[in-house]
Amino acid sequence: MLTVSQIADTLLAVMWTMLRVSGVVMIAPLLGAIFIPARIRILIGLVLAVAMLPVVGKLPTFSPLSALGLYTIAQELIIGIAIGFILKLAVEAAVFAGQVISIGMGLSFATVVDPQQGGTPLLGRFYIIIATLLLLFFNAHLALIQIVADSFSLIPVGSSGISAAEARQVVDFASLMFVGAMQLALPAVVAILMVNVSFGVISRAAPTLNLFAVGFPITLMTGFLIMIMATRNQGVVWEAQFTAALTAISRLLGGG
């Protein structure tokens, strides 16, 4: 028979654990997507927090409403948000790649209003769907949950938290996001550049030719054909992105 004290201790342990987990669920790709209802995200955070209770270790004994308790709450949320933000940066390479290709193809004016990201190019949404599916295929979401569970042993609740040197991993990983975006966009950008150079030569040979009427459909068709062929080989790029993201998270937590 559970006593009132034991129930209170269990609820307090779930609360401390859920803070870090909630930070991850709040911002990580797929888990923190805007189309997932808030109640579902809260339920996911609660389930993960309960599942991670055996690996949490020793919990703080001070009150969450004390000055130290409020500081620890903010610290736990920051740790969770930093973990989810690194993986989100890996997926954000899709938006940047879509924007670069859209500008070259003349589709930069075709955007969709996203409450989470504002105006997003349609090609960016296409690449985000591919990235999300590959994220599930490579089990990156399961690896993320495992890293969050391991983080409680690397950075216990109520400890010193993330140092400035470890927090720099977030900034350093942003450069890899741009590298991944250019790897995704480079085939289409090079092909469109060659088409535009060809139209430049044609315009010199036939100045009366209406390049806007002829060039725009050819540029669109070329861009779509290159995208179809390049999409088949994007798995290697995304696998490298997810691996780099998980490695950066491990370094952020001081795990090597």
C-alpha cells in the first residue's frame, strides 16, 4: 500500500524527469511538429518521463519552488531544448536547400504559410517530408530517446548543467547544416546554372527571342528532372546529417 509520502515522491520524480524530456519534445523534429496537438505532446513527454525514471538516478531534495529549484527547472528545460534543437538544425537543412533551388527555378514566390517557420518554399516542404521519413527509417528518433535517457547519467538533475564550451557544439553544428543543405541543392543548382548560361548565349545570338516565355518552362522542367534523379541519392546525405547531429548531442552532454 502506497503512502501519501511515496506518491508525492513519485510525482516529484516524474516532474523533474519530465522537464528535460519536455524540452526535447517541445522542439525536436517530428515530436515538436506544429501539427501534433499540445495534449499529445504532453502525453508523449509524460510517457517518456515515466519510462526513464529507472535511469534518472539521484534527484534533488530541495523544493522546486525555491530559488535553487527554479534555477534547476530552467536549467533542465535548456538542456532538453538544446538536445532537440541540434536535431532540428539537421532537418532545417531541407528548408535551406529548398529555398536555394526555388530561387534558381523561379519558384521562390511559391511559398506556404507555416505557423512554425513562417513562409516556407514548397520545395522546402517537400524536402522536409523526405527528411522526416528518412529520420524514421534510420531510427534517429529512437537514438534521440536513448541519448536523452543517457543524459541523466552524464548531466544529473540539479548538477552544474551545460558548460559554455559544451554549448558551443550547437553553434558549431550550424555550419554542418549549411553543408548538408548545399549537398542537397548542388545538383539542381549546377544544372539550372548551365541552363541559364545556355540561355545567355542564345540571347546574344538571337536578341529578339523572348527568353521569359521559352526559358522559364525549360528551367522548371530541368529543375524537376534533376530533383527526381537527385532525390534517390539523398539517403547518404541525410544519414550523415543525422549521425553528425547525434554526435554533436553526445558532445554537448560531455559524452565524447
